Amino acid sequence: MFSERVVVIVGAVVLLALGAMVGWFAFNDPTEETRQDLAWDLEQAQQRRDNPGGGRAALDLAALEANVVERDDLWDQLVAPPPQRPNPPDLAGPLRGVTITRESMGSGDDLRVRVRTASDRRGSWMGEGDVLNGLTILEINSDSVVFGKREHGRMYTRSVNRGN
């Protein structure tokens, strides 16, 4: 009998506590303050949308758009044009009058070919890494010689066929 009374009393206390909490939240909505803040924010946003000048006279958006459309140089002021690409060096000029013969001596890294110029008709022996009129010999093949010049951070090349 004593244990039944304790169970009934504990149950009644729990029911009263739950009822009190439901009643408390029914009359004191914990989200009411948040709702009021949100309503105020929405009202302020609506006022800013209706008057984007913030209290000043409304902006004439059509006039602003016309002003922007008329300005051809608008993007030039905002975005710099890309840098102009430098012109490649003239590789044909220094090789004018140069003849690469089929004569060669050595092999591998020591391979040399006879190179004749307008001023040196007899020719001289040149290999990879040698410089002729400002151009460096980069590669010697069985049918051509590749000349190169480093400029503007790039390597420019030109191939010259080997003649007689």
C-alpha cells in the first residue's frame, strides 16, 4: 500500500510538472523575441529596397544604366589589358648567307659540321653550343642543324638544312 501511494504521488508530480511546462510555453513563447527581431529586419530591408538611397532621393536607375552603356572605356578602367606579347627575334637575318655542308667530323657530343658564311667561304668547323651571328647551335642532325636564341624568357629556334 505504501509503494502504491509513492507511485501515485510521483506520477502526479510528474504530470503537474509537465502541465506546468506546457502552460509556461503556451504563454511564454521562447521564439517570440526572435520572431520580432526577424520582422524588424524584414521591415528595414523592405524600406531599403523601396529607397536604395538610404533616406536620400530615390536613384534614377535608367539614367545610371544609360551612363554605363555609353561608356566604351568602362572595362578598360576596371580591368587592365593583357600585356602585349613581345615580337620574336629575327632568326632568318643572321642566317642569311650561311651554308651548312654535309661534311662532318667526330661523333656524339663531339660531332662538328663545316659552316660557311658570306665572309668565310672556306668555312669553319662548329659543334653544339657554338655561337654563330648571335645564334647558338642546339642540335646537329643528319639533314639539318637547329639554331636557337633565348629571348623574352623563351627559346626561339630555326632549322637550317644541310647542303652539299
